[in-house]
Amino acid sequence: MQKFRKIISGLALGLSLVTLPALAATQRVPTAQPVKLQSIAHPALWQVQKGATTIYLFGTVHALPADVVWLDGKLEQAFNRSDALVTEIADQNPEEMRNQLLAKALLPQGGNLRDSLPPKTRFALEKALTGIGEPVSRLDPFRPWYAAVALSTLPLIKAGYDPEQGVDTKLGALAKARGQKREALETAAYQFGLFDGLPLPLQKSYLQEVAVGAPKITGELAAMIAAWKAGDAAKLARLMNAEESDPRLAEVLLYQRNRAWAQWIKAHLDQPGTLFVAVGAGHLAGKGSLQEQLRKLGVTVKRVQ
């Protein structure tokens, strides 16, 4: 189960689903000074084409420092010529998203997370929280899956990784300003349900792994973002797949969703026009990627940046 931490280190590369912005609203975490990741980024871009239909595939980062410049060159040209922006979820009221999250994340009234954990996991959780300057009771009202997500994202938010600077947020704002059509592959409620539907023993194993590896999360994410900025999809895949994982987690959070998205894209190849599909970069790297699922359906995918 060593890859749990790698999956959560990749939260801001697309495995956070909608948890990063919702977490920021729920936990109200003050951010530190922005991390320094300056320079022009050249992230990877793929294209699927059939007749009068073009669909671009772009891997996003859901939280970034403010000083990363990434919309440039072929990527900007592709976005500008697209009729619609397609993201994992559509724009949603932050308060509504927060309420949907809490409906899934909170334990029943009177429940206490730490009281439900094995001693080893409780100790690891308390040590991790103390290590980032949080009280050991900070996550007591929540289910184990949410505690794992929160524990992995709190250090990132404190380190200056801002959901408001995330690629999805920026693209959405730009599309809105232009009056560009928006479409979504999933809903926020569905995404929260993916985590909440994990078996309880798996949720606790997930939390144990994240708690033990918490000190390494920020460094791992920085390495993944560096690979994303360089457009090095192969290196990104290696970083995210360097360790074995319980296959159930990858199946729920990655593979089954990639298969569904591949079917969606294939169906839309019969509809003339240009779409810009922007999903977490973790879905476009390594085994079971969205590109791999499309190729299994007989769809040719070409890298264009």
C-alpha cells in the first residue's frame, strides 16, 4: 500500500477531484508565502481528431503558486480555437460544494475519528498533525477518507499551493469571460462519493499511509509539478507509479473514471466542433491513462505539445 502517499501527493495533479477548493473553504487554512516555482511552463498537450471534430486533452494542476506561467504557445492557441471547455466538474457555488462535502465527510453526530482508529494509526495521525502545527483534535469530526485527504492537502495549502491559482480555476474564469461553452464529465457529489464509498478498512489504511508519509508530501508534489511544467509525461508517470498500491484505490480514483471519460470522448467525435478537455494531469500519465483507454477503443491520440 506504499503508493497511497504518492496518490495523495498527486492530489494537485488531478487526484484531488474537487477536494482542494472545498477543503480550503471547510478548513479555512491560512496560506504561507507562495512557493517559488517561477519560469514559463510547457505542459503536455494531446489531440484527438476525426473529420470536422478536434478534441484536445490537457492535464491540469488543481493548485499552483501564483507565479507559474503556463498558458502559452500551442496550448494557448488550442484553447483559443476551442468551442467549449470540458472539465471534471462544472462551476459550482463554493458554499454548495462545501455542504456537499460535509454531508459525505462528517461522522455521525457524536463520532470521533481518533477513537475509532487502531493505536498505530492514531499515533501516526497525531504526530503528523503536530508536525504541521495543528492540534491533534483537528480532524476528529471526520471520516477516515476525508482525514487522509485533509492531512495531505493542509501542508500544501500552508506551503502556498493555492486552489485559486489552479489551472482548472484559471481556465474556467477565462472561458466565462469569453462566453465560452462549459461542459463537465462528472459532478462534485459523484466525486465525493468515490472517496466515501471506499471500504472502511481501506479508508483507515489510506489514512495510515498518508500520516506516515506526510513530511514528504510537499517535496513529492514539487517534483511532480516540475515534470508537469517540463511536459515530461513519462517522468510524471514514474513519479506517480514508483511504488505498488492497493489496486482498489487506483481503480476507483483513476482507471474506472478514465474508461468512462474515454467513452465520452469517443462519442463526441461524431459531433463536429473543437473541445478543450482539461482533467487532472494524473489521469494522463502512466498505466491506465486516458490516452491508453482511448487507444483501446480504437481512437488515435497524438501529442501536439
